Amino acid sequence: MTRTVLCTSAVLLALALPLTAQAKVSAEQAAQLGTTLTPFGAERQGDAAKGIAEWTGGLSQVPAGYAGPGSFHVDPFAGEQPLRVIDAQNMGADEASLSPGVKALLKTYPQTFKLPVYPSHRSFAAPPEIYANTRRNAEQATLADGGNGLVGAYAGIPFPIPADGREAIWNHIARWQGRYIDEVAITAQVTASGSYSILRERIQLLSNYYHPQKDAGSLDNQLYYFASELLPPSRDVGRALLVHEPIDQVAEPRAAWIYNPGQRRVRRAPTLAYDTPIDGIYADDTDMYNGATDRYDWKLLGKQALLVPYHNYAMEQPGRALDELVKPGHLNPELTRWEMHRVWVVEATLRPGQRHVHAKRRFYLDEDSWYALMVENYDARGELWHVNLAFSKNAYEVPTIAPVNLVFHDLIARSYTAIGLRNNEKAPRQFLLAAPPENYFTPASLRRKGTQ
């Protein structure tokens, strides 16, 4: 990446910001939120030359034909046709708009990997109270000592005007994605030949950080609670996992428990963090990045206009056979949608004395939602190894930007893992207002569910 392609305004903003990771922004800087900046800190203005629209509040109405919460989403842009289709042969014309990871995928699969490019829509929106909390966080939130946790942040983007890379990645970790999520989906682990194995599971995630009756002082260092259970036709049906996710995982490591139906008991899980392998990916790949940040030095490289996966409703249409979507090397590109958006570029470099299979990582965070839409992971030799893509959509009933499928590509093995295949389920990911009590997410509850 060359500095000449970084957004000039972002560079000037970074120069104007304090260098310390613990610095709060001034009231004058915070006043930009909702004026020249969106409530989440993105540039409100568009860029006609690059095909990026102005942000005018996001998608505020659900499209006609949507049956309501609990049903599959209607594509609000279904009538649009691609502006062009990028492949390995013509990619040179769009080189400045392609990340190194996307270029690598085009070169690795020159006959099959393609990018259908559509008009760009800045549809992201969030509830008014989340905007208000984000404005409050801008003036109050800081990083904990060492940058491994949040202080004074609650129920909004912690650092909408980030001073450095660690603040930016925390915006992704703590981004708004709904209060309570409940879904059933398939994960497919796909070999180089295109054959695949699947596991099907129910996943529940309850955010403590976005608890409507709490505040920054009552979070008790808990970010969220997570539970999963393997369902037929998976192997090990009935195996269940419970995770308590701290905000500061250096001060308090992640706690996890597993219920094994063969043993009929709950036990503490081994370490599920950093580069622990989990079902075809590494632990901190989940959700594109999660967990402790202490093994890396984080650098905010600036902002860039890139083609990214966005508004991928076609991938999640109900009744679509897995074989129609899962192809050798990658998901079916005919069902994907790519748009021009500005992204924050964050680079993480492994700190001296620390260990991780990924020596360097680069994240591309959507400026509107702070979601990491693309991630590039490098090995110890400096070679690009894993390219991860979040094919996203607007869950307009929440509203928020949410994943459709997360795809983790291994460029060396030419294999990949696709998470979130819901086409043959009764419903997509559910964003529910009625959440279970926190005591639902306890080892005792896990044991009761396992013996029912």
C-alpha cells in the first residue's frame, strides 16, 4: 500500500489528533459527530469521482415485501445490475481500488474468482440512543492501561474519532450489532477439490456492553455472553459451548465451558484465544477479529476507498442449495455484490517476544459501521497466507450492518471455511428485543440444557 492512496482528510485528521492512546477528544472535535461526520465518525460527504455517495442517514425504511422480524430479508437493491465485473484478466483497470488480499484471490483463482461491482449505497444506520452513547463515549472513553480494555465506554462506538490503530480495532470489537442474537447456521470446511464437511449449530450472543439498563460503571468487565450447540447432522450432536467474554482479557482471561453429551458433564474448556484452532479457523478470527489485543502493535494507516463486499442479500435467499453457493476455491461469485466504500486501514504487527501464527494482520474497517469487512493475515516469512471476507448486509429492522457469510481463505492450501450458511434454515439470524436473563448463560444452565 502506498501513502498516496490514503484519503487526505483522514491523514490530516490523524495528524490533528493526540498521539497517546488514552486521549479523549475535545468537545470541539466531538461536535463534528452528526455534522461534518456521521454519528459514528465517518465522513458524511461522498466522493463522486470514486462512486461513493453522501451519507444522508442510512436506510430508514424497510423495503416493500419484507415480512418483518424473523423473516428473511428482502433485497432493497434487487433491481440493480453490475456496473462491471472484475476478473484476473481486467483487474489492472481497478488496481487502486483492490486490496492486496482481493488481488491475491483473483490471481490464485484466475478462471473463477470475480467481483461483480454494483452502485454504492451508504445504508448504515443505528438507533438514536446508540448515536447518543457514541457522542458521550467520544468525550469520556479511554483505553485501559496497555490498551487492552475500555474505560468510560458504554453502548456505542468507543472512539468514533480514533487516535490510533488500537482504538480503531476496539471500535470493531465493540461495534453495534444488536443486543441479542439467536441463529441456526451451517459452517462448511471446503477442500481444494471443492468437497466439504459441515457442522450445524445454534448460536446465541447476549451483549452486556449494550445492556439498556447499565452504564459504563456497571459492566463488570463483561463484553458479552456466548453459547453454541451442535445440531444434526453435525458430528458430536449436543456438544455445547459457553463463553463469558471480558472486555479486558489481560486483566481477566476469557472463561469458557464445554458440555460433552458422551460424558454428560460440564468442564472448563481449554484456552480459546489467540491462534487456538477452532473448526477450520483460529479463535481470534471469529467475527473477523475478537479477544485480547495485547500480542500486537497496532497502527492506523489512514483511510482508503476500496471495493468491499456489501449488501450481499442474494447469498442468503432461502431454499438455495449449498452446492449452488459453495464452490471450489471460494463461494459462488455470481451471488456476491461488491461496492466502493471508504475503509479505515489498521495494521497489527506481532510484538517482540509474543507468539502467533499470524505475524502481521491488516484490517479494513467500514467507515460507516466499523465492521471489519476484509482481513489479510501474513505468516512469519511476511507472505500473505489468509484472506478473510465478510459478505455483509443491512439488517434494517435493527438497524445495523450484519454478516451474511464469513469466508476464511487459505491461499497456500487453496481451501476455505465459510460460516453463516442459513439458506436452508427456517429463518435467518434473529435480532431479538426479548433477551434471556444473564443466568441463562451460566455453567449450571449449560448443564441443565445438556441433560434435558
